[in-house]
Amino acid sequence: MTDQSNMAKKPSASRLIGLVFGILLLGGMFLGGCSTVKKQTPLFVYYDAVPYEVYYPMSIGSSWTYEVQEYKDGAPSKQSTLLVRVADIQKGKVILQTGSADLTYLLRPDGVVKAESGNYLLKMPIQAKQNWPLSLAGQAGRATIREVLHTQTVAAGTFQSCILVEEEYPLGPDQTLKTRSIYAPHVGLIHLENILDLEGKEELQESVDLRIYWHPGQDNPDAFPMLPEG
């Protein structure tokens, strides 16, 4: 059983989940009637010295549209659509618009950092088992690159040579908040899951899937074909 006195001193799981991704939902632009464009990034071969920019390309005008699914008691509940767009880039600072809220990322030689928290989103070298410390609402955590050759299918298509990053925040002896993010080369974030691990049993709280993306110079939205089925 969880030590209640210990848990009382720590942020609740629901509060941490809100802090991890809630700012995007609160600032999200909810859309309707958008068609799904299925495409695939050009073939990419992973190599040890690959720069992090390959997995999170950001140019002014770059945009990503996501399908957001929330869960309650293990069952799907609220659905929404989230549009994220790069509004400005100046001196290593990237401004992302998500509707009514802006997010700021800092581009550093060794990775991309969330300006608000100071946490690295991605940190060099981009290699399996690479890890770095995190902090959220005073709670210490750790991010680890679990895979570098991951294949993921989302509404936008099937993507290969992806990296899977897992963030973990222990809430107590029996509870851990996990966020799993998957980044595709030349595309960016394509999938995210917020999970509450209770005594080794994972409970999905929220999932985010890429539906449409666009980068400057990508004039033809169908330029990247789907991988063959099977």
C-alpha cells in the first residue's frame, strides 16, 4: 500500500499530469472538419551522432495538428483536436502557439529545453539509454531514451526510425507518473501518452496522436507516401 503520509507531501498525480500536458490543452485551438492527410517522412537511417534537430525540426510556420484522447477509469472520455504552430524563432528561442497560450523552447547545442520548467525535451547524444534529470512542481524525475529505431503508426501515417523518450516522476513507493513521447525524423512529436503506474499496473490517462503536419517548403501535403501495408 502507498504510504499516505509520504504521498501527502507530494503533488497529486492528477496535478502533475495537468502540468505535463495541461498547458497545451488549455491553450489548444479546437478544430472541426479537418481532413486527415496520411504521409510518411523520407527514409532515414539512424546514426550515433544524429543531431536532435532531426527529431524536432522547427521553422517559422511549421505546424502539427493532434488528436487528443482523454481517459477516465480506463475508458475513453473527452476528445479534442490541438493545433501547434511555430510563430517565431529568435536567437535560439522558439515560440509555439497553441491557441490562446504560447510555449517557449530554448535551442541549445546539447538539446531543446522547455523555458518554463528548465527541463530538457531532448538531450544529446540521441542514443538508447541516454538519460537526464527532470523537475516538475518540485518533484524530481528522469527522462530516458528507450528506443532509437521505433516504428509508430498514427493518423498521419506510419513512421520508422523514431525515438521513444520516457519521463518518470515517482510519486511514492507504489505510484509513478510516466510520459512517453515518440519523435519521428524530419517530422517532430507524433505520439504522446500520459500514464499513471499504480503498483506496477499502468493506467492510461491521455494519448496524443499526430493527424496532420506541415513544414515550410513542403508544398505538396502528399509528398511523403505511406509505408506498404503488411
